Amino acid sequence: MSIRQIDIPIEVRQVANTLENKGFEAYIVGGCTRDLLLGKTPKDWDLTTNAEPAQIQALFPEHYANNDYGTIGIKTESDDLTLKIIEVTPYRSEGTYSDARRPDTVTFGVSLAEDLKRRDFTVNALAFRISTGELIDLFGGEEDLAAKRLKAVGNSEERFAEDALRMMRAVRLAAELDFVIEGETMAAIVKNSKQLSRISIERVASEFLRTLNSPTPMQGIIFMEKLGLLDHFLPELRLGIGVEQGGAHAYDVYEHLLRTMQAAADKNFSLKLRLAALFHDIAKPQTRREGGKNKQYTFFGHEVVGARMTKEILERLKLPREMIDEVVNLVRWHMFFADPEEVTLAAVRRTITRIGEDHIEELLNLRVCDRIGMGRPKEQPFRFRKYKALVDQALRDPISVKMLKIDGTRIMELTGEKPGRMLGYVLHALLEEALEDANKNTAEYMERRALELMQLPEEKLIILAEAGKQKQASEEAAALKDIAREHHVG
């Protein structure tokens, strides 16, 4: 392996040259060097130097102090987002890590060798000097790169005791790079896995999400489970291990979830869809019961319970509210396209109103991944074309109040009603009728029906306006009550 000088941007060269012209050393280090040796373009650029923080700041007027470890962010004029800030960190050694997160003390003025030996993995402990083309490899990182192997620098137990998040980082890097984790390093993770509970859930969640966004998230989750990490932030997932499904399913619940998620990654779907794929059947272990028509097991209401569980999990991981809502919605309605013979156009219209026009394509894509995750590599093109045809038809029909052939202004002209909640109730009652039968969405019918609805008592109008929502709520409440009674998951 080698690094070509041509692969190093001018902005990085200029920072390194400025340091060296003043008599300091300058090396590209860490993930930058690793990625360059792998033939990848780094997502950000980091340099290390024997200059101390104040000396770095004096050389670069356009800068900011990035953290407590002496890192200085050098601002450039590049249009490339990955080059707008180039981080320069002094060589440093670190004291004890009493909280398993950050060093209690940081000492500058040490050698490059002292700096490199505190780093996490050998493939991240490589330094490259631009001016001479010299690669510094004190721990066999280049050999580990060639073997596609992650190995801790020095004593692996000490590395994980210093920062327990490194255990999650090992899994994430293995998934991103398609590497294996070296045996002694794996053993140290197993031994120290309980230390992960000392790390903030936000930091753990960040590594988890980056693993899901990698090319091989299934491999990452398998590592997390085998190494004892999963129990500390996502124990619900392990409940699916060994839970057979029978029928068309070739795998237990756990493997099905992982394969569905991997299918989403293989298709380069969004993080949101990968999360929905991982959690769509999360409640099957709790809702499984034996028997059922032509089935060994049934999982009645698992999508309802699963949506609730997914919400609790994602809130625990402190994900953004918008992402939580969208993933929960996909989990809740993932069963909608289970059987095309039972899917009606009216039902498709209602589903689009529930999940949103912008997300119906994601629901279809989740169904494709679900099929693949069952052990059926064929995605049933005929069924999928039928689903798509129904959705395309439904999108031409009224699925929101704004698509009705009447609006609030016209209702006020017809009835003399003033702006207020009664208008909203009438419009939503009309939408409920149009969702059931798109042929009713004509100006003539809407105007006549609006006059009739305006004569109803407010209580009855509310019932008509919220009929779909109330029906959904009652069905879910009944399902949860039944499941809680029989399976004690209330």
C-alpha cells in the first residue's frame, strides 16, 4: 500500500507546509491516513504536530479552538465541505480515564511515538509526512489494513478501559470497512462490555446509527450481539433470537430483522428506512401464539405493539422527534401491503393519509426488504407492480382536504357560516366520504353534502369527521388489550 502525493488536497498541503516552514513537524494521521492507504477519499482531514496549541493559533489567524485536547480548527477558503476546516492537534499523552470516557489530564510536548501509542486501533495509528512521503507505522497498522483486520493498539483492555465507546467504534469500523476484529481485541470487548453503560446514550446511539448507515450493518449488529454490547442499549432485539416464525419465513425473528435491514442497506435506502426494517417485527416475540388457520404461529397485533416499542426505543436513544415519528409510522403500517388480494383502493387512500404522501414509497420499499428478509430473494414483481398501480391510482384520488372539489370559502358562500371549527369538521367529514369512494369527489356532490352536514349537531359532525381516526384508535386499543391480557406485555 502507498499514498500518492497527488491525492492530498492543496489546502492540506498548505497547512502542513506552514507548520514545517516554521520548524515544526506535520503529519496526516488517524482515519485520513487509513483511508488514503485504502484508496478512499477522507471525509475530513486531521494533522498532528509537535507545535503546541498557542503556537498553532499564532500561525493561523483564521481558526477556532475545537476541544479541550488542544485541537485547533484551521479555516480554509475551499468550496469542498470536507476541506473547509482542517483540524490540527498537538502530539499529546493522556492520563487516567476515571469515567471511561475522557482523560483526566492531557500533556503536550511529547513525541509522535508517544502520541500514536494512545490511539485506539493500529489502522488509526498511522502517520504520513507529506513533505517527505514517509509513513510512520509503529504498531503494524499497514499489515492489519492489508489483512482487513481491526486490532487495538498495545494492550486492548487498557484501550477500552480508557474509552468504552471504542468498543462500539470497533464494531462500526468493521461494518464500514468490511473488516474482522482480531481475536484478542474481541476478547477484551467481551470482558469490558459492561463499561458501555457508563457512556452517554447519545454517543452510543451515534455509533449505532453510523453502523446502520454502513454497507454491512448486519455484520455490525451480529458483532454487537456476540460481544455483549447490544444488551446495554438495545436488549429488545435479542429477544427475537431463536423465535421461529414458520410459514414462509426461513429465519427466526432476529435473523429476519437483520436480513431485512441489510436488504435496505444493499439498496442504499435511507437511515430511516433501515431503522424501520430493523424494528418492523420487533414485537413478534411478545405477540407470538401457537395455532391459527394454516399457520404454526400467529403474531396478531405485532405491528401495533411494535410501533409502541419502536417509539420507546428511539426515544431512549434520543433520536430527533421527526425521525422517530416517521420510523414509528412505517413500523405501524408495514403490514398493509401483506396481501394484495385484500388491499382495496379505499384502504390505500386511507393509508396514504395516515403515513403521508411523501412516505408511501418508503412503505412499499419496506415491504420489498421484508420479502427479501424472509428468505425469498425474489421480490414478487407481479405483486409489487399491483401495489404500485394501486398507489398511483390512489394518489390521483382525493387523499387530503386540499384535493376536495370544495373548500372552506365555498362552504361559507353556500351556508353563510363564518370561519371556525365547524368548517373544519365538515371538510374532514367530506374527506372521509371521498376516501371511501373517490367518485363522490365532485363539486355537485360536495356542495349538496356540505349543506346537509352543516345541519347536523356538532357532536355528530365530529364523529363523522374523525370516523377513520376513531376506528383506528379503537382497533389499536382492542389489540393492545388482547395482547396484554394473553402475553403480559401491556
